Amino acid sequence: MEVAVMKNKQNLSYDDENLSFRNKLKVFRAMHELTQEQLAEKIGVSRQTVNAIEADKYLPSLGLAFKIAKLFKVKIEEVFVCRGGTDES
Amino acid sequence: MDDKKYRQVRVLVVFFVGVIMAISLLRESFLLSTAGIVTGMLFLALARSKTSISLDEREKTIREKAANLTYAIFAPTIGIGAFLLLFPTHSGLSVFAKGEFYYLESLGMVFAYLALFLIAIYALSYHFLNKKYGGGGDEE
């Protein structure tokens, strides 16, 4: 499995270079028929932040990730996917 | 008032203060420049009080990284600058012997104290934030 390293692009706090992060925010947003602006308003951030998260340029904080998962009524792992690391199950 | 309008008001106020300052410079009027600055500050304070400014986490992260980068560049630069200005003076190199560049020693001293001040502020703020965010406790 190809592992993408995005440490220069995202707000990573991990030292493991084999971790990669993806999110399905755009998919869930489309499912709920929300614009970026509307989603940003609901979770209390700017539209630029939503755009950055969808483009995998910014890794949201844990609190924000939970807020997003709660809004879409799904588990956090369904929205944010982490691959790689030492304990991949 | 939202964030966007506040930014527009801020640009207008800055432009207004700039124009007043230019006029006061032409007329050499200290009173006019003071009045312009005070008026601008009052307008900004009033506009800010009516605005709900929300800072999202990405903006905070960007500001933190920018401040970190600024410190990382600025502190060594003025430290090295201070060294380069003070060392020739104290080593007695001929270029400074005549006293033509005497002001450079004063400038070097200012830079040196500024560098020390920056390092001291960084150390104090690091210590404070380390305690605030739970660092330094005994291992259980």
C-alpha cells in the first residue's frame, strides 16, 4: 500500500513519517447538501479552514474533528482516515 | 458588524490617519498628527467593540507558526549583528580606530540588549506556557 507523507503540508504533531491522513469531508458535506460556507458556520470555523481540510492541507484539531463527526452523526474514523504507523490493524 | 466589514473599516481608518499624517508633516503640525492618531485609535476601538471577531484554529496555528518563524529569524539576526558591530570596535581594528564609526558601537550595544531581551521573553513565556499546559509534573 502506498503511503503518502504529508508532514510538510499538514499541522502534524506526529514524528512517525509513515503516517498519512485523508478525510472524506467533501463526501459527507455533499451527502448533507451543505456548502463550505454553511459547514463552516455550523462547526464554528472559517470557509478557508473547511477548504484547507478538504484539500488535505490542514489537519484539524481533535475537538474540531469530533465536532465534524458529531454533526454528520458518524464516527470520527469514518470521516478521518489515518494510514500507516506501527500498529495498523 | 461582521469580520469583513470590520476589516473594511480598518482600511478606511488607516487611510484616513495616513492622509492626516501626511498633511501634518507638510504643515509641520505636531498637534494635527496627534489628533489624527488619537481619532483613528478611537474609531478602531469603537469598531472593534461592535464586532464579533472569531479566530478559528487554523488562523491561530498560522499566527503561531509565523511568530515562531519571526523569532527564529529575528533573534539570531540581531545577535549576529550585535557581534559584528561590537567585535571590530573592541578588537581595535583600524577602521574604527579613528572614531568615525563610533555610533556603531552604540548600535551594537542596543542590538545586544535587544537580543537578550528577546531570549528572556521567550524563556519566560515558554516556562509559563509549559506550566499552563501541564508540563513539568512528577512522573506517577
